[in-house]
Amino acid sequence: MKHFYILLLGATLASGCVRTHAKAAPDNPPLDMPAPPARDIESSEDNPPVPVELPSEPAHTAIKRAPPPPRNEPPRTEPKPEMPPAEPPKPPAAEEPPRAAPPLQTTPAEEVGELENAVRAAVARARHDLNRVDYRSLNPEARNQYEVAKSFIRQADDAIRVKNLEFAKTVADKAAVLAAQLAGRR
């Protein structure tokens, strides 16, 4: 029985290999190609081109240059006219820096006082938490976070001064979160 299966398998494989070439397409005549169109070429035998003379080359003139100074002598310098000594620059007058336009008030007037108090409280919390942190014992990443929290506090103070309370609240909250994380890290 084993030989029967091998024989059957061999016959199956051999039947696929009986043909050694692919089926050819039926014999179709090649497509008829149309003849190329006739060309209309105008002859220029009636009016041959007239040869044109090349323009004459312009005369070359030599550019005269001053001879270089002898190398043994130091270069000549003409005396400069005496000018009064330049006055030292005057310090700019204490100008007031240009003030930015006040931010748009997006908070209702009744809530301005409450929002300002909330921002001041968040800044105070952040300062208190940062004062509890020993900066010297922090690793470099924590020191960076400490500096960022201090920067947020400065930004919040500046924003309160210009009455940009929405921004002040945002940065004060960020400072408070960072400071609380640093204070708990000890």
C-alpha cells in the first residue's frame, strides 16, 4: 500500500511536468499599422540664406597699473587731519520701557478680586514649599524643576502686576504643583 501512495504521488507530480513549454496564444495575425502621414516640406531652394559676416573683434587695450611699491621701503602714510577726540557715548536717558497693551479682561468684574486672591494664595503656597526644599541636596533634574517653579512664580507676579489674571493663575498653579512635588521629595 505504501508503494501505491508513492506511485500515485509520483504520477501526480509527473503529470504537471509533461508539458515543457507554456501554451501559445492562438495564431493571431499582427495588427496592421497604418502608413505614416505624408510630410509637407517647404523647399528653401528659392531663397537661399545670405551669408553674414562676423563682426570684427574689438581692439584690445592694455590696462596700465601702478607699479607696486618697493619692498625695502615702508609704505607711505599721509598724515591724517587732526580730529577732536570722540566724545564718550552718553548713557541713554532713563526711559520708561514701552508698556504692553493691557490684556483683554476675560474675567467678570465681580470675580477679579477673588481670582487675584486665589493667584496670590497659590504663589504663597509655592514659595512656602520651595523654602522647605534644600536646594543643595537635589539631583540635577530636581534642581531644574526647582528653577522652573521659581520662574513660574516670577511670571505669576509679573502677570498680577499687569492684571493678566488668567495667565497668572495658570503659572501660579504650575509653580504650586512643582513646589509641592519637590517638598515631598526630601
